[in-house]
Amino acid sequence: MILASGEIRKQISDGSGLVIRPYSDACQQPASYDLRVEEAGALPPGRCTLVHSLEWVEIPADLAATLRCRSSFARRGVLVGGGFVDPGFRGQLTLALVNMGGDEIRLDPGDRVVQMILHQVAGGVHVYDGRYQDSRGVVPAR
């Protein structure tokens, strides 16, 4: 089941373990939350560029998230790689953005580039404890 906006807000406010900080009502969509980039940058044509989310997220054991490119960027040729967040992850998300278009795309701080869709995980008890836990800033492949 995908969480709707009301359930996302409820889980953030009731201490269920879901954290999105800083939270913005402008980023809350009907069934997703838009993640923003923290820093200015550029997506050169034909290249994969790593950027990080402004938001610090904490995903509880009973949720997981998929990351999808917002349609306004997808229409310009941007694809998102590595779009899954395991239960138990916490940190800023490193986003792998590939510009398949012909023009460089500028990113400004606060641009909403990726939708985070939250899903319930039935019987979730095993949580992520990998090498990207507590990520801050861009974290390249290790």
C-alpha cells in the first residue's frame, strides 16, 4: 500500500518513526513527497551526476520508499538511478541523476527533483544497517 498525504503527515507527527526534516507542505503531494536538492549544480548532457537531498529522512521498519523523477525534470530528459530506500535507512539521500537530454540543466537550492513514494512493508522487522547509514551530503559508491 502506498501512503497518502494524510498518512505521511500523521506518521511524521505521531512519533511512528518517519522523519522528513525539514518538512515542507509545498513538497507534500497526494501520494508522495518531493525531495529537494540542497546545493546549486548542473546536470551535463549524457552524464550521471550525484546530488544530495536537502531533507534528512528516517524510514521506520514498517515502511520503504521508492524514488522517481518528478515529471517536470523527466520531460527534460532526466532519469533517476538507484531509486529504493530500505526500511531503517536514515540520512540524506544521494540521488543519481542522469541527463539524457541535449542541454545542461541547472539545479538551484531547493529545487524539487525527486518524488519519494512511501510503501508499507508487511511484517517489517529487519532494517537497513549498511554502509550508507547516516549519510550526509553526496556519498559516492563505496
